[in-house]
Amino acid sequence: MKVCRALVALASFSLMASASATSLKLSADVDVLVIDGKQMSGAILKGADSLELDGGQHQILFQVSKNLHPAAAQNAQIYHSPALIVTFNAKGSRSVSFILPSLSNEKDTAQFSQQMNYQLVDDQGKTLVTQRDVLSLFTPGNTAAAEKLMMTYNLSGARAAVPSFARGNTDRKSALASDVPSQISIADLHPLWTRLAANAGIEQFLLWFKLPEKQERAS
């Protein structure tokens, strides 16, 4: 009898876990770099159609890469978008997918780089509410630095930042001691009073004061 109850409880737990999970559908044109502050390795993504996430808040750093002339192998032109950040809540969604606009020529890609006009939709085709930004310091191909840059970004109070995705106190102190925070564009940050309200703590306060004087005056 006890065994039966244990099996029923285990089955119920499995159903609850599967119901709360969300599948992030992967696309050949979307290069996922960092999820929730953790770098995604090629070994994890290779050959995968999707990644399993929990049903809560998530943050993705990604790039869009597109061959604009696939039929002409010798004249291939690969478009790489800026490193894009999107924050969203997957609660109640069984799956999440990126929907990209047409990217068939230079005009399309230039518009995409400026407007970030992609969508994130759930399994019902409903567009999710998102917060978006650009990680301007990211250099295409330098994926090794992506996780550290996202840690710094998430401590900055920028519009798509999630402080809980930054690492522990040791890494926070390292971020404050490095030169990276001082290079964050002031255009990507909220006004000071918004940052103070959103990110309580002396660490963030010190981080903002590492911004160059010229940028502070511009704010």
C-alpha cells in the first residue's frame, strides 16, 4: 500500500514538473549565447531542437546570423546582428519560440539591427511581454566573454537586467574591480533614480560611479 502511494506521489510530481516546464525552441538563425546568466556551450546546443526551462522568469542573450545569399556559395554574405538581450516570463507557456522578420537583404538587416523587431511567442502563438536591450560591448565570435559581460549588465540596472542572474558576491566584487562596468553605454541605462529604486545595495551604487565623468554628465 505504501509503495502504491509513493508511486502515485511520484507520478503526480512528474506531471506537475512537466506542466511547469517550458521548451525554448531553437532556430538555425538564432545563436543562443547566454541563458539566465550562464553561457551555453556548443556541446549543449549541437543537434538540439529545444532547451528545457522552468516556467518562471528568463533572460536570453542571443545573436541572429543569416546568410543573405544562400544560393551563391562564392559570394556568401553573413549578417550578424548585435548581441540582443530579451527578458520574459514563461509562466503558463509550454513552449517559447523566436519569430524573426524577413532578413533577405541589407535593408532588412539594417532595420532589424535598429528596431530589434523580433517576437517571442508561446505555444498558442501569443506574443510574450518582453524587456529588450543590446549588449553593445559584445564582440561577435568572442563568446567566452559573454557570461562575464552579462553578469556586469545584470548588476547595472539596465532595462532588461535581472540582478538575481548575476553570480555570487565574489564575482560581483570582481566585476566592480574590473574596467568592464565603466564601458557600459549610458544610453542603455535607466535614469539614476530608477536604478536606485530597482537595485538596492551599495555594490550597484559604486558600480554606477565607475561610469566616466563624460557619460555621467550626459545622463
